[in-house]
Amino acid sequence: MARPRRIDELVAKQAQMNAATATSVESLRQCQAVLLPALLGATLEQTATALGVGRATVARLQAAFRTNNTAGAKPPVKWGGRRQALLTQEEEVAFLKPWLEKAASGNLVVVSPIRAALAQQLGKPVKPSVVYRLLARHGWRKIAPDTRHPRSKPEVQEEWKRNSQKFWQPCCPAKWSKDDTCA
């Protein structure tokens, strides 16, 4: 059986007062997430079942209640964003600057040296997908070869197709016998 959550008495009294005057569902749920373990000795799982939320959400609601109801509290951190970022956006821009200069001068930029330099800067190995996502974040894209050469002349190609030999003959002297001739 899971151990019950210990809640401070002052926090429980504050939750009782706030629950009586709660104006939103979220603030009431935060109060309930604190009161159920404090007054009834409920575990996180039991509290989660009573509130109709997940176990981890109960801990989040309790933490949000504590941060909202302390003196000088700042607003809770919003979900989303770059919580696992390896570099800040400014550091990424500075890291890609040398390769941007190479690309601007018309040189080919290859991912493997970028990956090696990033691994060296971070001090740990990185997967290729990390580099591809980094480049995509900054608007870089893979340029694939075109389907036709830019200087090709379609009319010359069509003329060659019309006027070329219809039946090709092999020209391999090693397979010829004495009687064969090459036309």
C-alpha cells in the first residue's frame, strides 16, 4: 500500500478557506487535492480516483496550490516549450553561423561534420536526428538534385530519339567468331 501524503496543517487550513471561496473549477480541484490527503489520509491514487484525474496530476495540483498560495508567488510555469533543449536558441544560431557562411558562398554543407562539432561542444554524443531537427528549426532544408539538367535541350533530345538507330548491334570482338563481321 502506498504511503499517505503528509500535508502541513497551515497549508490544509489555507486550502479549506480557499475551497469555500473558490471561483473556478481549477482552484477548487487544487484545494481538494490538498484536503483529501490532509483530512482523510488518502494516497495519491485514492485522491486521483476521487477527483477523476491521474496520479501525477494530483501532485501537480498540490504543487500549483502551494505556489499560488504563498507570499510573493509567481505564476505557475506553463506546459510546452523546450524543456530538454541542449542549447538555447541564441547558442544554436551562433553554432550554425560558420556553416551558414559556407552555404552562402555556395559550398556543400554535410551533416556529419556538424554532428561531430555539436557532439564536441556538448561533450556527449548526439544522434543524427538531433542535427536534422536543429537544421529544420532554423529553416535549413535538404536540397535534392533536380530531375533534369538546367542546360539540357529537349528539342535536341527528341531529334536524337527520332533519328537514332532502331536496332542496336553488339560490338564486342571477344565474342565474335571468324565468320562474323561488324557492320
